[in-house]
Amino acid sequence: MYNQDLFSELEDSAIRVVSYDGHVEYKGGLLPFQEANHFFDSLLKHIDWQHDHIIRFDQVIKTKRKVAFYAEKPFHYRYSNTTKVAFPWTPALLTLKKLVEVETGAYFNACLLNLYHDGEEGMAWHSDREIELQERGIIASLSLGAERKFSFKHKQNNDVISVLLQHGSLLTMKGDTQHYWLHCLPISKKVKAPRINLTFRMFKEN
């Protein structure tokens, strides 16, 4: 198994993280430090955070991390055997959405947010291929708060590539990425601070 770590300093230019069977780019410092702090504090206080629930073996499991789902329409998002209905955009989310759209050249109509209180909360290997999402659509993940390692694993050859997601950084996944790669947020007991990530997505219009 091939392992590669891409722990970069803050840069203005995007770094190609996954270069085959998909397309993943990382840009550190998309938001200036103080501006990133402002949005982190605002989202922490004003987003309607709720514990996520996963149904496994007919049991409902409440996760430690919290989530929130916002969009331009009351989309239904089904994953982990649960369904979420989107809240309408907040002013802060609209501002961040426009910033990410300018950076990526894409349009997004929904955003799934995750709040990890510390490094003991993470996300297992998965890919975002829910039927509600636009096929091969771009997913843009904006990170605020604690720096966390984020990893990709190829579904066929088990290659692993990791990158450090910094405060105010942007990671974009597009093309065949979800088809060929899994991704995860590994647990790290060394991380004591919270992190918020916003994954801007394109839902299919009914």
C-alpha cells in the first residue's frame, strides 16, 4: 500500500491532492486568519446544530459530532439510513457560499455542516454517492477551526493520500473521485480544539 502525506504551508495556489481516477485540490488560506475566526464563532453560535443519528442493525446510534443541513430549498438528504430536511440559508452561509463559488467556478444549492468538538470525533471511510447529489458534481469543503488530517483511500489498489486541512482552507472533490476513492477524517487524540467543516454540494432539482 502506498502512503503519501501532503502537509503544506499556507499558499495562494491550489495543490493537486488526487491526480488519477478523480480530481481533488487543496487550497490553504482561502480565508484570512481573522476572517476565518469570525465565521467560526458565528457558525458555532448561530447554526442549528444537532447530534447526528445513524441506524445500524435496527439500532439508532447518536453520534458525538453534531451536524446541520442548509439549502436554497427544503431538500431531503438521506444517508446512514436517516433523512435530514434542509433549513433555509443564513446570511453567513450565503456569504461563504458565494466565496466558494467564486473560487471554484461552480454553483452550490446545499451545504452539510459538521461540528467536531475535538480530535476524538471523526468520520469513517466513505464516499459521497447519495442519489440526491448531482452525478460527478463538485463537493467543496471549507474547514474552520482545529487543523485535522484528512485521508483518501483508493477503492481498488488501497493507495492512501493524506492532507492537513488548515483553518480557513478549501478542499474540492470532483469528477470520478467519489467513484474510485473513499475519504475519512481520522481520530486524533492530540487535537483538543473544535473544528467546523462546510461541504457545499449540488442537489438534483426535482
